Amino acid sequence: MIIDCHGHYTTAPAAHSGWREAQEAAFTAGRPAPPYPGISDGDLRASVEDSQLRLMRERGVDLTVFSPRASAMGHHFGDEPVSAAWTRACNDLVARVVSLYPGHFAGVCQLPQSAGVPIARSVVELRRCVEELGFVGCNLNPDPSGGHWTSPPLTDRSWYPLYEAMVELDVPAMVHVSAVTNPSFHATGSHYLNADTTAFMQLLQADLFRDLPGLRFVIPHGGGAVPYHWGRFRGLTDMLGRPPLAEAVMPNVFFDTCVYHQPGIDLLFGVVDVDNILFGSEMVGAVRGIDPRTGHHFDDTRRYVDALGLSPADRHKVYEANARRVYPRLDTALLRRETAAA
Amino acid sequence: MIIDCHGHYTTAPAAHSGWREAQEAAFTAGRPAPPYPGISDGDLRASVEDSQLRLMRERGVDLTVFSPRASAMGHHFGDEPVSAAWTRACNDLVARVVSLYPGHFAGVCQLPQSAGVPIARSVVELRRCVEELGFVGCNLNPDPSGGHWTSPPLTDRSWYPLYEAMVELDVPAMVHVSAVTNPSFHATGSHYLNADTTAFMQLLQADLFRDLPGLRFVIPHGGGAVPYHWGRFRGLTDMLGRPPLAEAVMPNVFFDTCVYHQPGIDLLFGVVDVDNILFGSEMVGAVRGIDPRTGHHFDDTRRYVDALGLSPADRHKVYEANARRVYPRLDTALLRRETAAA
């Protein structure tokens, strides 16, 4: 089977994003937010049937690890209660989609982060999503300020309360930033990629995984700039007197395949061990168009991976086994899938 | 001949960096800086003979486009006079090295930037370096705050006074950040690469080169994450309704070859037109070690380029002709070289 580790609910019903706008306006005006609107199962079905599910069918993807729209997490906006309420609404909506299509989606939650608020305050929502909603992982924003990078590095002990809960629950985090308010950056064009590179370098510099050997991170968008500069990172590891990447970082860090052309995917698989690569497409997501050079969607990453001509064993790793190893709670999700199919 | 477009004076005499420390301490203490120390020609020769010049000889590099140490530009520190004095000292030292070895170096200046100070105030130093010291280009820091990204995008009109002077003087800028004070980032491991990616995306989003068709930028470190994600950038260009990269960006933007492994160089040449690639090594620089997999220095990028098996015409472009086109004032520098050799 084929598992896509990186899908966002970018097509949520307009009532959902409309409520966010109302919530933001209310916060700005100092009023309480309006009640969250009723969204029917029909609305939810309509929001995925002809987009996410159709594309999955067309591309032969069986299961998508599905999380709220990353750019809309908006951790920079408002305050802790605003972020918490929006996060619960987003996660609940993903949970409903998963329950409608248990064979096709597994849930990953966003966290109710806010710049300056201790990450320990996000643990309650992580537990709720994993233990009550059956989610298999979370998205962790290393820069809830929205492009101002005011939080300590991911290796700082202030993040450990979340990590300890992740290890206990046996769920990984995808390191994923959200929208930017800093005009230097474009969310999907530079901020996302910068965050991936930044996170990897932070992990290279410290002993986080010695402290927490059970912690696992997925760095999306093919690892940002890292595989392209793999020699630079190997050289810096050496210069900084750090243990080799293969020992100190790569047992715990995984890249997805959200790289939207064949040469990029070729390079990724050429330099990164196949055990560290999870199939992902980020669809329906950052780049929605069709590449005039190929006639196919830029984000139809399965085509690039298929074109590698991997051995059956490696293919199985990239498309399924690595995802099940990194997200062990997928086993339960897959059991639901079988039950649904029976 | 072989021109390396990206070399920094990272081995400057200790008295030079010692003065910077004294200048910083004086500023912090509210005292005037001590006088700049005497540095002899012998000190300067000793600082490059067994490092930069030896490595150039060993690697068959004829001429290095040589600028002050990037991480030491330190635009974030102090105030405008501090940055201006340090910048003049750095540029003067590079000019002395160039005059000692006119056949081997061509000067590129750092600019006396400070966060919040209008870039127009840097034009005097640019003119001095180009018109009086014979420099061929400048390094432009898109983030003089040192990792807090408080400046407007490079496409903002506030940068235009510098650009107009660059066009008039017919010199390009390498977009190059400096040290970071933001603990999220590692200078050479993430900040440099992020800045490259950020700058490219800014250029993609706006019409800077329509306003200033004679403006040229070199984006170092192989273009950051850009070539690896070339499909993403092509797709975003389309999604944002921007003109094709080949029309609106690439006539004015060039990448160097500071990518420290063969697969990265292969990808760079696979996706970026050879007319847009300038040979560079960033040596003696970010990564000084030897790759145990090859037995050669990570930053010996000539080996990777040679291994591509380019046609003689393409080889000539990458090693010489593109650099002379982007830095037309190199012609004068090369004339000096011939005079020196005669």
C-alpha cells in the first residue's frame, strides 16, 4: 500500500475558515468569538471527494496522514486562548474527516502554540488528539512568531515537556511552520524551506536524541536545503566536533518526498538513506499547478519516486514501512481501514 | 583561465580581528576606538601564501574574487560609525592584498550597513571601493540585523539608491548575510542558506529587474535551497501569476558552485542554465575539512565541476566567461594580471 505522510486539509469548508476570520475580528475588537458554525457531514464529504480523495485515487495513494492546513495554524495571531480554540476546531474537523473515511485518512494534529507560551501547555491537546481522537502524530511549529524566530532552538530544554509526552504516546512530530507576518519571507516559497534547514542544523548541533532516543521528527519538503547541501552538513558536523549524522541525527530524523521535480527526488535518494525517506506530496497544497514540462501536477510526487526504479524492498520502505515505523499508531488506523473494507 | 567568484579573506592577520574586538569593546564601554594597528606587507603575504594562494595553486584556480570575511561583517553590532569604520578597515585590507597579488585577486567590498540605516549611506563606500580601490563588486547583506530579518525585502524601493549606483558603476552584488545573533540559526549551517533562498523568492515575487534591467545579483552557496526545489519555484511562479523565471529573474541572477558534494553540483547543472552558474568555492571558508568519502577537501568544488564532463564551451562559461560578464570590471583586473605577468 501507499501512505502519503504529508497531507493538509487545505480544502476545509468555507464556514470553517469563515469562523477563523470571525474569531480574529472578535479578538481584535475585544469581543468574544461567535459560536463555531454547524458543518454537516455532507459539507465535509464535498470538501474532500473531488479534491484530496480524487487526487489520491488518481495517484494510487491509499492513505494520507492528514493534518490541518499548515499556513492557517496562525500561531502568531492573538493569544493563548485564541490559538487553543482555533486549534481544537481544526483538529476536530480533521477527526471528523478521518471518521468519515477511516480507510483513507489518519489524523495528525496541530498544536495550540503561541509565541512565548510554554510548550507544556500544548500537551493537553496532543493527548486529547492522540488518546481520544486516535491521531498518529502532531505538527510542531519551531517559530510560532510567524517568521520572527523568537523561540529557542528545538533542542532547548524548554521544548522537552512536549517531547516527553510524544515519546510516551509514541507519536512523531512533523516540524512545520505556518504563515509569516515578516515581509522578508514568503510562506511556501522560503519560510517553509528555511525552517526545515534551520531545524536540521539545530538538531545537528545538540544532543537532543541522546536525551530522548525515542523522539522522532519528520522534516518536510524534502529536508529543505539539507540534501542538496549534504556535503556541507557532513563537513560542518566534522568541523563542529559533532558525532556523525548517521549516529546522532538520522536515527531520529526523516525527510519526506515533497520535492517537485525529478532531479530533486533523484538527489534526495542519492544522498539520504532510504530508511530515512517517507513518501509525501503535501497535496492539496503549496503548489497546485501542472508542470508544462511533464504535463503532470508538480506535486504528483509519486511519479518521481516511481521513476527511480527502486527495488521492491526499498519501494516498500518509502511507500509504507518507514511511515509505519515513524508513526506506529498507523497500525490502528490501518486496522480501522481493514475493518471498514470488510 | 579559472576564476573563483567567491573567496573571503578569512585568514586576515590577528591584528586586524584584534582591532575589531577592541573597537567592539570601546563601543560597548562608550570610549573611542583605538587607532587601527600597523599591519606590514609581510603580515599580509604570510596570511595568504600558505592558505588561500596555496589552495588556489593546488586547485588550479587563477584568480579569486576576494572579499572581507562574510561572518565578520557584523552589521548587527554597534551603530553606523562603528560599521562604517570596520567596513573601511576590511575593504582597505583586501585592497592591499589585491595590490600585492594583482594577478591572483580582484577585490569585492563589504558595505557599511546597519539595521535601520538607509542603504543610500553605503553608496559612498561602494564608490570609493570601485573607483579608487579598483574593486569589481560588492557583498550586500539582506539582513543586517543578524538573523532577525528586520529589513524590507531586497525588492523594496528603499534599496534602490544602492542599486542605481551599482548599475551606474556596472558592478554586481553577491547577496551574502553575516553572523547571527538569533540563536535559532547557525551562520554557515542555516542562516547563509536561508538567506539565499529568501532572496531568490523575493526576486521572484517582484519586478525589480524590470525597473533596473542592468542590476545583477550572485546568490551564493549554489542558490541555497533553490535548485533542489526548482520545480517548487517554477510552480510558485505560475501560481502567483508571475512571468517565467527565465524571463523575469534569471537574466539578472546567478548562482555559484559552493555546493560541497558531487550530487549537489550534478543537480545544480541539471536544472540551472549553464549561463547562470559561476565557479566558486567559498574558500578558505565555511567548511575546511576533508571529506573522508573522497579524500579531498569538501570545498574543492573544482573537482565536482570537472567531473561533470562539460563541453569546452560550457566549461569556459562556468570557469571564466560568466564571471567576466557578471563582473565586467574584472577585465581591468585581468589586464593588471597580464601586466604583472609580463
